Amino acid sequence: QVHLVESGGGLVQPGGSLTLSCTASEGIIGSYTMGWYRQAPGKQREPVGTILSGGTAYYPNSVKGRFTISRDNAKKTMYLQMNSLKPDDTAVYYCAADLSGDTWRYWGQGTQVTVSS
């Protein structure tokens, strides 16, 4: 069993930066594919990026060049570095682990990111 906890959310001005963390308080995640998702009010949850166990990351066009996913398997933590933030990036951000087909086995509880002046 893996228990994921996100942290680092908050209020940031447009153009600012923020780093989110996702830590596994229980379980081992080193071999898992992990990912970040977000859900804005009234919208469906959408992918922000995926990182393989070896560290290769993939991003949708909406965040490519602005967001960077990394991981430290020894610390059981994945990070989401977000730069050049826009109001449209406002959402609850979730981390996920252990991808099987199109299904993630584990999800965190989410952390709110608000981009506003």
C-alpha cells in the first residue's frame, strides 16, 4: 500500500513560480511511474505530466517548457516545478503513482494552487 501526500500549494502571482512535492509516507515508489494531474473548478481532471521510474518525463503542450517533473526515489518524493504561472493554472493538483494501462493505482489528496494578482 502506498499513501501519497502532496504539499507546497498556495497563492502565487501571475508569472511566479511554485514547487509542489508528492511524498509517499508509506510504501516504496522507486519502480513506479508517477504523474501529476490538476482539476480546475467545473473542469475535468487533466494530466500535467508523467515521470518514469528512470526519470524520463513527458508533458502536455499546455505546460511544456514551463513545468518540470523530477523525482528522488531515495526520499520517496516527486516534485513539480512550475514557472511562468498563469491564472489558467489555478487548480487542485494531484499526484498519482503506479500506472497500469490507463489506471493509476494510488492518488494523493490534492493541494490547491491559485494564480492571482
